Amino acid sequence: MGLARTLGFVYSRYADDLTFSCSGEAVKKIGTLLKAVHGIVEAEGFKVHPDKTRVMRRSTRQEVTGLTVNEAVTVPRDLLRRYRAVLQQVERHGPDGKHFGPGKDVIRSLLGFGHFAMMVDPGSGTPLLQRAQRLAAQYAPTRSERHPTRAAFRKAAAAGQTPPGRQWNPAEQLPPAPDPVLVALARQEEKKRAAQARAATPGLSRPPNVPPSPWGTPRAAGPQAAPPAGAATAPKKRQPWYVTAMVILLAVMLTLALRPGGAVVAGAMLFVYFRWLWKR
């Protein structure tokens, strides 16, 4: 305020909207005022919005916080023109499909703006508010539509009807979590039944006159019968492939190294090895 008074301005503020007005010689000091205001605002930890800083001359419409302040504080003409148009449409055709502002209830929106217009300018706003009040009285909902009675609520509930969302809007209930103790008991019972079923199923037997495989019996998909007592059999273990490869390589090396007689020694060694391997 001290800066504005020093430069010849009148300072006013609404929330974060700063307004400086002047006339006469103080108009020449607008640049000095803007620079000083930016410095003060930034020193306080804030920042002036560049897109919302405007210099409004007398020849243009001077608007502050949505109101026109050229000669007197009034509601902007285009907003009043739009309000009168909606009023006339509702008076002729009813409120269905009409809207004014962001609200969904056009009657409430017209009433609210009518009170606002009367507060700013009682001379022009009072007739508009009276028209809006007549519309509100004409299209006012009945008591049962606004607040259904308790008897109507109980009657609808007894008939199995879902109450309106304003009265009751229950959330969907999730199924309860299973009891961990019951889950563990159910799993134990399932394992017991599976064990009993395996014990009751007879084992698979080998067809008659079929000799056993020298490499062991392949495991079947189904349950197998336990071997008789006293007859323990174990599958024969195959010789690793690299042992045979090393024997063959050694025989080749002997054939090349020992001349003459290397081939005979290598053949005898291979014969003994494969004979021993066959008997295993």
C-alpha cells in the first residue's frame, strides 16, 4: 500500500488478485509500478503470472474478478444477455435440456446467479431474481421427490425394491476369506483319500515269457507293485560313452605307434574290452 500511495495509485486485493487503479499523471508511472510489484512479490516467495497481468485503459472494458468496473461495478453485459436468454427459454419450454453454468440443475443455477446479480447491482438484478424465483416455485419437486418419507422407504424395502442412491448405496461385499485351519484339514483329507486310492489299485505286472531288459525296467505312468520279499533287483549301470571312446582312441594310437604288430595288439585289446562289456 505504501508503494501504491507513493506513486499515486489506489490498491485493492481479493484473494490473490492485485488491482491498482489511477488517473492523471500517475498513468505515466505504470511501468515503474509493475517492476516494483514484481520485485516485492518475488521477494515474498511468489511469482506474478505473466498471462494474467493486464493494463486496462479507460477506452476498453475494465474487468476485475469477473465484474465490469469502468464507471460502476456491474455484471458483464454478455453474461447478463446469456442469463436472460436461458430464463426466457425455461419460461417458455421448461427446464428439461437447459443448463446455465457448470451446474446440472438449471433452476438452482438461475437462482444462484440471480442472487449474485442483485448483490452487485440491486436495480437490474432484483427483477431477474424474481423471475428465477417464480420458475423455482413452478418447477419445485414435491416433498416425496426431495426426501422420500420413512414409510415409503420401508414399503419399498419390504417389497424387495432397491432404494434410490441418495438413500442407500451399499458397497459390494467381497466373499469372506477361507479359514486357514479348514483349508489345512481339507488338504490333509484329500491326501489321505489319494493314498487310499493308490493302495487299493493293483500294481502293473510284466507279461509272461518276456525276459527282463538288460538296461532296467522303464517306469510306468501308473502305480507299480512292490517287488516280492527277498528278491532285490537293481538295474544294470551302463558304461559311460567316453570310456569306450578312449579305448578306441588308444587302439588307434597303438596301431600307428607300433609297427609292425600294432594292429594286432589294438585288435586284441578291443576284443577283450567289448567281450568284457557284453558280459556286464
